[in-house]
Amino acid sequence: MNEAYRGVLEQLVAMSARLGEPERDLVILGEGNTSAAVDDDIFLIKASGRSLVGCGPEAFVAVRRPAVMELLQRETATDEEIKAGLRAAAVDPEAAPPSIEATFHALLLGLEGVRFVGHTHPTVVNALLCSRDAEELFAGSLFPDQIVLCGVAPLLVPYTDPGLPLARAIREGVEEYHARHGVLPKVIFLRNHGLIALGATPGEVESITAMCVKSCRVLAGTMAFGGPRFMSPENVARIYSRPDEALRRKLITK
């Protein structure tokens, strides 16, 4: 284990354990998974069946990203073929198998500026994602700090079977988002499933996750007073592009 690998693993373990703290209500039992890029070829991801709650280094497995991306290029693959492919992608053949969602982690860690990924299932977020009107509820931004940390808009991906189908749906959503907004998403909401936060640092992933939880609490609160009133596209663009907010974003997400 070289110094760079060890450093990334330490950061990932610390971030994951914080996301798994029971009082934060982001995950329970074996929910959620996290990952981090060691370099362009290797990434670390939570092993299948492991819990973020109280996790340590043994909860993570090193995986070859090109091998996982090759799975994503296949037109068809059975569950057993995907399981075997993920096992073969592990750097250590004796290690625990990677999470079935390693495919979307490999995809997202290949995006510009993304080095850490946190996928959680916060109760308040899922309450809205499982609602009848989730598409309308996640159609805009509510307040400036949400924009500063979470970007110009959330990306909402329809419910898709976890594993390879979900990774493909996320890939399609990210491509459409980039074409529409000219930037990559910082937040991905998965219908009837959970939240994905993308960051250059563990601090950014944690900050985005926390702000998403707050924004969903605010959003739920608006329902008692007639529903959400989203900020205008002009105000969103102004907040996102302000130099002082860019500096604050950098300081908050260290």
C-alpha cells in the first residue's frame, strides 16, 4: 500500500464513518455506499454487504476502474455476469466483492473534478423521492446556499434497477444535464431510492449531503404553506456565478 493509496483510504473511511453516524439519519444497516479515486485507474469502494456505520478500512475494496467501465459498455449482461465481472475487477482477487453499484461509482469518478462520491438514503430526502409529485418538488432551487453547494439544479433520475441499469440511467441523465446546463451536476437524486453527492474532497461530499437534507426539510415545510416557490433562473445563475459565493463554496468544501 503506497502513501497515496493510504491517504485516500484514510479520507474515505473518515468520510464514510461520518455519513454513517446514526444521529444523522442518512443510512441504516447496510444502506448506501461511498467511493474515492486513488488515481485514473484504481478506485476504492465499499464492499458488498458492509455498513457505513462505524466502518473501518476493511469495509473497502480496491477496484480497477477500466474493467468496471468495460462492463458498462456491454449491451447485455446477466446478474451473474456482472457479479463475476466486478469480482474480476478487484485488485485483490481474495478481497470481498465490490458493491453492485460500483458501476455508477466508476462512471461518476471519471467526471471532471469528482474524486469522492457519497451515496446515502436520508429519510427526509426519500420521503420526497417516494412521493407522488417528486418530479415537481425537485424542479428548482429554493434558497441561495442550496445553489452555492448543490449547483444550478438537481438531477433527478427515474427509478431504475440497481446495478448496471442504474449506472446507464445515471450516465444518460448526466449527459442530458450537461447539455442543458453546461456544467456537471453536484447532486443526483434517485427516484424512490436515495441521494448521490459528488465532490473533489470528502468535505464537499459531506457539505452537499448536509445541504440536500436541509433543502428537503425546507421543501417539506413549504407544503404546509401552499408549496414551494422556486428561485428564478436569473437569480439562480447570478448566485452560482458570483465570485464571493465561489470563494465561500471553496472554503466550505475543503
